[in-house]
Amino acid sequence: MPTHLPRNRAFDIPPGTMVTGKWHGKQYQIIKPLGSGGQGAVFLAHSERGRVALKFSTDQANIASEVNVLNKFSKVRGDSLGPSLYDVDDWTTGRGTFAFYAMEYIRGTPLLECVRVRGFEWAPIFILQLLKDLDKLHREGWVFGDLKPENLIVTGPPLKVRWLDVGGTTPMGRAIKEYTEFFDRGYWGMGTRKAEPSYDLFAVAMIMINLADMRRFEKGDDPKKQLLTYVMRHRKLAPFYDEIKGALTGAYPSAAAMRADLLNKTNGTIGSDDRITNRKTRTKKKKEWKGTVILACAVLFAYFMYVAIFMM
Amino acid sequence: MSKGHLRQILLITDGCSNKGEDPVAVATLAREQGIVVNVIGVVDDGKSALAGIQEVEDIAMAGGGISQIVRAKQLKQTVQMVTRQAMTQTIKSVINKELQHILGDDETIEDLPPEKRGQVMEVVDELGETVDLEVCILVDTSASMERKLPTVQEALLDLSISLNSRMGSNRFCLYTFPGKRKAADKILTWTPDMSSIHSVFSKLASGGVTPTGPALREAIMSFSKLAKRSRMDHADTFTEESGV
């Protein structure tokens, strides 16, 4: 049976298309695409339960593995870590049969976008939330794997980070199969791709680095030194040097340990310190001050006019 | 998949073979012995097509493996993906055969309802994680490949990081072709760790001909050498034990 990898064939399902499951017969009407990856794509769709996210793939095995993960997730979930799974089925079309599953549609702002708008002072707060959920996941014997800003979304208010795509979640002790270079410990030559808590914590540190400047860069000749120097010299990251270093070098035994340190540090930096306050807010303040002066002048002027008129 | 081993040849090339026997025939021969042949064709960043594209596909098809044409930049992800997918495919085909024994007809994993399919995939994933893997890597080092060799080296190192994070054991060996005297030269003998390839790629001589077929034959031979070696290891431990 010859098999060629599908050649990045774009999933193109026009809005309005009705998708009917071959096995369970549920119907979905496509609203719009939400995103696509190497082997599949996610669409927003109407269903009998309201809006859902549909994930399609050319590789049925891939969908089956992801569904297994999502199923286990829903069993261990106290409060929702990832999206809930609703339905698994096949869709038969003229172009072939595609496996898909329907899951909860999580509405929110992508993490990068959210921090860009609200300022870096929010980054440690979101990371604290993330670490709490990771700790729960690790205690259940799972490792997230492909942890990156694209897989995280901020819902609310009240603002809360949630996981979008848990397809890379791997049982503890196995090999991580899905990863993104910038956030991958193996790429930076700083450890294996074995699923263990420290693998996720490395990615958490890289997310912080990414959030500081919204920038990703390539590795140099001495990646460890490169990363640590970058953090030390960075105005926004330097206050968290110890925590980031701990996560990058695998020094933290658990997400809870990293969270405790980061919480201490964050309590000390927020509010009391303008190191992490954006310049933008300062210029905004200046503008506000100007506004007040102009308003005061106007009131004074009006008062003089009033007095002058009254005197006459 | 005898005794829980998966055997693969990974051929990395950028063009058509022009010397010796037909590589498609040799790939067929490999498959007969339970060795899967995967082929990655590397194209230059400027060019869109590869002259030997058809041959790349034909060799993989004959060898029961996977083929992929990529630019040098994408090589790292591709090497990983192709090796993984070929493992899954081999395991699945074994399971499919079992399923056909039980269910009859042409029942395959894909014909099962999603719930059952999930259970089968769990077994496939489990096996992919724990099975022992032997990969003979065959790198084309003809003149046109020279600039791509650092990328190839990095991709192979990355592959060993990924595979060595699995629970199952791995063994790799590395051949380059054309060889100095033979069709292919052994650069690295069977080893669980590829980090030593740092030094080997620097001393390569790039030649003009591309004897893909004979090189594949060398790769097949490497597996019987490995089998012989592990049999000897066994014999050693046996005599030691009986000697006590």
C-alpha cells in the first residue's frame, strides 16, 4: 500500500457547507475557518448545541490519537483545562473521507495579542495561571508538549488563560511528537524530548521570552549562554531572571515550584515598580496632564469672562 | 516486524541515480526482507522541481515506505515526520493483517467506527513508543549535495534526539554514497547515539556519479551484519554463563 504524505493540501471548505457525520449522523454547517496546521484545519460551525469548533484531518490516525487524548482529558478534568469534546466522526465527500471531531468553541483573544494590547505586566499573571493548570495536568500523568502562545487564548473578563489545542498532550515518560522549534528544549540542545514536567516548564520560560518583545530568534553556537544573556540584558525579563533560568535549565521539579517563585517575584514587581510599565502609558499620562491644564485654563478664562460681564 | 524490531532505510538524495542496478528493484528486494525504504528528495531553494522526483516516489513505493520532496530548510521536520509515519504505517499494516484474519474481507482500521478506531490507535501509539527501531541512513554526497550537508547533519542529530526520547531502543548506522572504492562508504557503524556524526561529515569526498541502487544494496547488507553481531553478542553471554 503506497502512501505519500499529503502535500500540504489546503483544507478549503466554503462557508455554508453542510457536514454530516457518517457514523453518528450529526450535522454541522461551516461558518468560517479558524486556523490550519500541517495536516488539518479547524473551522467554526453551527450545530444542534450551538457554535462548535470542528477539526478535520487527512490523517485519520492523527485524529484518532487526538481524540484519545481529549477523552482522557474530559475524564480527569475538574475544571476545564482544555476544550470539551462533543463528537467524533468521518465526513465522506467527493474528494475522499476526512476524519473530524467537534469540540467546544472557546472565544477569546490570542495570548500574544492580549499582552501586546494590555502590556507586559500581564505576562507574569497569565504565566501564573498557566502554571497552575500545568501542575494539575502533570499530577494526572500528562505533559502538554506543544506549548506555545498560539495554543493559548485569553477568555473573560475576568481574564483567564485557556488551552486551545491539546493535540500534542503526551503521557508522562513517552516521546513528545509535536513541538515548535522556538519552544522546544531539544531544538535548543538543552535536553531530550521526553515527556516530563521540565519539558513544559522550558516552553513556559520561552513563552515569557516571546511575550517580552513578540520576537522569536534562531539559536546560535552556544544556545544556553545565548538565552540566559538575552534574559539578563532584557529590561522586561531581567526581574524574572532566576525563575526563567530555573525553567530553562530544568532546575524546577514541578510547575508548582516554579509558580511559587514566580508569585513571590511578581508580588514584588507589580505596581511598586515602573520598570515594567510601558512608555506608552507614560506619554498617555503626559497627555492627560496636558488635558487637565487646558481644561483648568478654560474654566479660569470663563470665570474671568463671567466676572468681567457681571461687573459691567 | 520480526521480534519486535522495525527496520528502515532512510535515503536522502537530490537526484537521479546514474550508475549500477535499478534502485527500484533493490528497494523491492529490501521490502521482501521486511526492511522499509523511505526516501527524502532535497531540492534547491530556487528550483521548484527535482529531476529525479519520479524515481524518489518509485523507490519508496517499491520499498513500502514514504517519500517526500522538500527544500533543505524543511529537512529537519521532514526526516522526523517520515521516520515516525513510516513506523506507524508498518505497525498499522501488521495490525490490519491481524484484523483481516479476525474480521475477514478487506476490513482495515479506517473502516472501523471512530470509537473502535481510537482503541486500535492507542495500541499503534503504544507500539510506536516501545518498539525497537533500526535505521540505516543513506546520504547522497554527490557534488550537488555538498552545500546541503550541514543541514542534513543537523536534521539527523535532531532525529536522534527525538527517537532517543522514546521508550524503545534505537540503532542507527550511516552510509554515504558514492563511496571511495565501493558504492557506499560506512561512516558510522550501528550505534544508539548519533552525536558522533558531528565530525564525520567534514571529511567527505564528493564525487560525480550517483549509484543509488548499489548503495541501497549496501544498506540492506548492513542489517544482516547487525543481526550477525547481535547473534554473536548472544553467543558471548551464553558461553560466559555456561562457563561459570
